[in-house]
Amino acid sequence: MIIAGIFFDSSIKDVVVAALQNLPEPLKPVIYSADEEKRPKGNLVSNEKKFDLFRRENTVGFFLHSEKALFDLSFPQLGKASVFIELADDSLFIFLTDYLEGFAQLGIDFGFAADCGEYAHRNRHFITQGDNNIETWVGRDLCKYLPGFYWLTFVSNEIIELHGIDIELISRSAEFVGNCNGTLMRFFDDPRSWQNYAELLDDYCEFSDGVFTIKDVEKSVSKEMNFLELNAVLTQWK
């Protein structure tokens, strides 16, 4: 599965939602819902009055459904707002460079697109404690660090400056570089071939200032920790 995510200040959430409604087919959202699985046929995005009322009643987030994609919108009171998209058809990754370029123009802080395996490789920590398998998503607090580099990565000028990222050095390895309110980099042609480039991007994450690396989490935990100790450490990395 191919996924993408954008992170932005809540002050532009209305602009972001409007931009989602103008995506090309088959990404353009058709149905809205408060539940990931349910797609009420009457909840049409095109019914503006009803959709606006739904948004006012679901201020912390909701889901949008298109023919070939699921959008998960989150608007927390603290931290960055976000939109995650899951593509039902991997071949639709060809739309995602334009997708991130468009949202970069709107002033998002960070965006990425990747095979779900690459995203898990960079930001999922997994450990076994006795009979328990503990999975934690880590490194996603944009105020602390850049979450990582992926097949397709956008970093705003503000975030580059905030974390002191040497984006000029890193972008030299990209096959495509775009500049609009920041730097958009595509490091290889097809997101499904991410394993061929994993070592290169892992090294950029590990040795770049201001960028999260899963290796730091792995160094900070051990199987000898009890659950409370492990949870306390992993909470610091979320």
C-alpha cells in the first residue's frame, strides 16, 4: 500500500480541506464519515451545507472517501494538524508528486509519500516482552525533529531552519527537486522499490542534524525493561 501524509498549522485547515475537494479523479473525495469503515451513501461532500454542518460537529477530525483513496484528517488542539491518505491502487502513486507540490504552495510544514513498508521501517518500533508484542509509532513530533526522509519528501523553509537541516546536501541524491516554500525531493522513481534505497536514506536520517532516526530509539530501550519503563521511554519518542 502507498500512503502519504501532510502536516500543517490548524489555521489553514479550511484551505486544506477545500484543496482536497479539488483533487483530480479518482482521488477526489466523494463521501465523508466519522468512521473509517462506514461510508454512508447520503454523506456526499458535494452537499456543501450538510458537509459544513458535519465538520462543525467533528472538529477534531474525520474521514473522506474517494473511489481509490481514504483520507484521515486530524485537527488536535495541540501540535500540527495532519491528513493521511491511503491509496487503494498502488499505481496511483504517479499523482503524489503533484499532490505534495500543491499542498506545499498552501504552506504546509512537512509532507511525505512512501510505501507503507518504508514508513514502518522509519517510524515503527517493535519489541517483544514475554508474550506481548509491543508496536509503537515514533518520531512524528515535528516540533522535535523531522520525522525522516522517504521516497517523496517535502520540508518547508521554516522547518529546515528550525531544525538546522542541511537540505542542500541531502537533495543532491534526489532524482527530482522542487522548490516552493521549501524543498520537495523524490529520491527514486517507484515507491515500491524503497528497499533498494533504504540504506542511503537511513544514513541521511542518522547523520543529519534535526532528523529522527529509529536507531536512537533502539539504543534507548531493552527487553530487560518492564512495561512501565518501556512505555515511559517510548513516550519521549512519539
